[in-house]
Amino acid sequence: MFKRRTKRSIGARIVSFVWPSMGWRRTGSYYAIRIKRLPGTPYSIACGFALGTAVSFTPFLGFHFIMAAIFAYLVRGNIIASALGTAVGNPWTFPFIWAGIYWLGGKILGYKKGVELPEELTMDYIFHDPVNVLLPMAAGGVPTAIVVWWLVYLPLHRVVANYQSHRRQKRMQRREVLAQERATNGAGNNDADPAGGGQAQLHIDIDRSAEAEPEDDTDENSTERESVSNYGRTVEEKG
């Protein structure tokens, strides 16, 4: 139902991913609303998105989705939010991320001079020279990912919690308004037809009186029988 009539080509998708057609501002607003409306608790949503963002600061290209999903599953985070969080790592941010974690890893390991990274970094190049490339990037990426997780999780948890609380309050207010409208409509219908209630009560009284009439007839007949029997006894005694 919601699919495109004409499918976009792979090139168009790549271009849209690198430069969104509706602009970065609207794209960011769209993803923010989509994240806040995800089903789940504030913890699961914020934790999942933070995990997706954190794994983007690791050198394991091509495995970010899988890593984020596994970590989110282990800590009971939202897997969809983790997939959205990996969007932080994109062609616009990867050059800065790679340079930063490589520099930090070199400082941590005590490398005096590292290897210059190529403009197009691939998994083949990273694993081709693991000591000079993969090791420092991993050493710098792990602590950076931990810090990034907290920097993303804390504010996002508050934002999602406030959004869900505000949404619950609006639902409760809407339900109260609907309940008041139903109560008003019900009272108006009862006031609009007062004769109907009186007629119903009259029918009930008539039915009750009709049910009581046979009992009265029975009492009168028994009284007449007693009078006749007493009169017969009196005549016999005189005779």
C-alpha cells in the first residue's frame, strides 16, 4: 500500500542517503519523531539508539547493524532504534570518526607515528595491516564508543520519557472529554422524553393491579361460602 509506484535505482538511493532530497533539517526532524514514537520504554529506545551510535565509532565496517542488534538484544534495547542509530555513521561522518579513533588509539598504544589512512578506507585495508591500522582504531574506538553511548543515552532517555508522558496526558484528557460528552448526551435523552418514562411506570402499575385482582376475587368467594354455611347451620339448629 505504501510502496512507491516506481522503484528508485541503486544510484538514486545512494544519492538520497548521502544528500537527502528533503534536506538535512527535515530529515533530522523526521528521524527524531520516528524515534520518539517507537514502541517500548524510554530505556529500551534510548539504549538501542545509543548502541547504534556507539558501534558506528568502531572500525568494523559492514557489521555495524549486526553488532548493534546483538548488543541491543543482550541489554533489552530496542533493535529498531539501534538500526536507526547506526545512521550516525555515514559517508559524511566516517572520515572524522576514523581519523579521531585512529589518532586516539595511537596515543593509547604509544605509537610515535602511525600509518596515513587512505581516503577510501575498506575492510580489506584495515585487516591487511591489523597491527598498524586495525589495532589502533579498535583501541581508540572502544573508549570513544562508551563515552558516546552515555552522551546519547542520557538526553535521549529524558526526551523520550517526556514525550511519552505528554502523550499519555493528552490521551487521558481526550478520554475525559469523551466521557463527559457521553454523560451529557445521555442526560439530554432522558430529559427529552419524560412521558415515555411515565407511561412505562403506568403500564407496570396496571400489570401489578391485574395480577392482584384474582387474589381479591378468591377472598370474596371464600367469604360468601362461609356466610352460606353459617346460615345453613342456623336453620338446622332451629329445626
